[in-house]
Amino acid sequence: MRKTKFWLALALAASVPAILTPAFAQDQTGKIHGHVQDPAGIPVTDGVVTLSTDGGKTAKYTFNSDANGDYKGDGVAAGTYTESLRRPDTPADKVLDQFPEVKVAAGADTAQDFDLTRPEYISKLSPEQRKALADLKAKNSEAMKENSVIKNLNADLTTARNDNKAKNYAEAEQLMLKDTQAKPDAAVLWLELGVAQAGQKKNSDAETSLKKSVELDAAGKKPNPEIQAAANNALGEVLANEGKVPDAQAAYEAAAKINPSQAAMYYGNEAIVMSRAGQTDGVIAAADKAIAADPNKPVPYYLKGQALISKATVDQKTGKIQAPPGTADAYQKYLELDPNGPFSNEVKGVLQGMGETIKSSYKAPKK
């Protein structure tokens, strides 16, 4: 009885390694990772990396490079492999690069890059391929320089815009004068330069800069309506300040035509500029266009009423103001849209002088 139990114990003990062996074998795997870049140093985002045990003919494991040119894989059985690099269009019997003895150890993460910029790889290229590579590197170098310049220009442009908003026009002008020399084909730089010059009343210089902006953008491969419209909008005020009223009106018309979504603003600005220039008929015409583009903006109604009232006369007998048709309607509409606006008291006084009843139902809109 004791002998039987003894041999049974030995049998159980002998079976332990057999039970543990499969679990132990499952841990005999490792990982692999690396980076793939082409001869120009650009990440390969469509690389197909394979591991094989027959010299690269049959893929046992396949990994794809990502948007950064990196690949990784796990669950690779420990061993020595031939690691190959292809792209989706690489023939099955060809490789872009290959390493014949890549060892993957259990529990380890093997690093293996495909750096096609390495001298030994470049040396295997044909003369034609090396020349094409040299040309590509030269173009890439120029592109990097251009990108660096553009980055600096964008930073300057942001600074200039902030300076113009803060009315630091001289600082903005100096910055944009420098940048328009560095990149004279950038319409947006000329626009900001023109705004800075206009802010300093350098009307002639501003006119030249703003026209340059319009011309460059219109001639560009991808014209930007917002740039052209903004330049024409600024140009309208400059031309009006120079006494070139018809040209100013044409500039505002151009702005509204090329960027109709902002037509109400451009025509409203035209009405303001015409008012400053004492062009009564120009004010009325511009205000009507602004109203047609957006009937819910109050200022154009005020400007129209103000222009019309300037043509009024006073009845010598009654002392009442005899205003042209449309004056009362424009003023009443202003009060309807902005009853507590900056011109409301003035408007109410004029309406009372005209003998008009001011509607008391006007209420300030809810904010």
C-alpha cells in the first residue's frame, strides 16, 4: 500500500513540468518597433514591414507604419528573422530595404529602424536616383526656408494688426514696410501697411499700398475675397479724404460686390465717409444701399435722415421744418431700431421740429 502511494506521488511530480510547459511557452514572445524614413528624411507613412524566417519570401508577421512613420508589433515569437520594408506598390519579389538577422528576445522590445538616409543605403542607388534625391533635398531645403519666413511674417502680421487696432500706426507701418520688402507678393501685408498709413493720414502712401493689395490678390492663384474687400473698404475712406469722391464710391462698390455678405457694412462705411466729405447725395445713395443689404441696422437710417434734413427749409409763418419726403420715415425707423441710441435725442428733437408725433411704443431691444 505504501509502495503504491509512493509511485503515485512520483507520477504526479513527473507530470508537473508537462503541465507548466505550455504556459511557459506562451511567454516566449517579444515586441518590435521602429521608425521608417525615406532617403530625403521624410517619414514613410505607408510602409509595410514584415518578419520572415525564409529570407523575406513569406511574411510571418506584418506591421504598417503610421502617420509619423512609426511601426510597432507585439506577440512575436522569440527568434531571428529577416525584416523587410516595402510599400503597397512594391513588387512581391522586391524590397526597399532589408535586415537579414533581426533578433527578437522573449520579454524584450527590439528596436529596428529603416533609415534610408544612411550612407550604405544611398551608395546602392543609381546615379539617376542620387541626382533625383539631391534635387529633392534642395527643394525641401528651400521649402523649409520659405516656411520659416512665412512663420515670421505671420507673427509680424499679428503684431501689426494689434498695433493698428491700438492706433499704434507708426509701429505697424515700420513692421509692414520691412515685411513687404521681404515678401512683396503677399497681398495681406500690403493691406495692413495701407491701414497703418491711412491711420497716420498718409493718404497717398495708403492709396498705393491698398491698391497694391487688391492687384496682388486678384492676380494670385487663390484670390481671397475678404482681403480684396477689406482693401477696397479702407481705400474708399482714403480716396474720400483725398477728395476723390467718385473713386471712393467705386471702391466701396467693389468691396460690396466681391464680398456681398458684408455689403451692409461697406455701404454703411461709405455713407459715413460721404457724410464727413459733405456729399449729401452720396450719403443718401450709400445709406439706401446699406438699408437694402440689411434693413435692421439703425445707423444708415440716421445718416439718411441727417442728409435729407440738411436739405430742409423752415416755414416762415409756422416756424416748422419743411423736410424732403422720407426724412421722417428714416428718423422714425432709427428710433424703432435703437430707441435709446446715441442719436436718439437729436432725432426726437428734429421730429418735434417737423411737427411729427414720436411713437411712444419704441422699446430698447432685449440684450
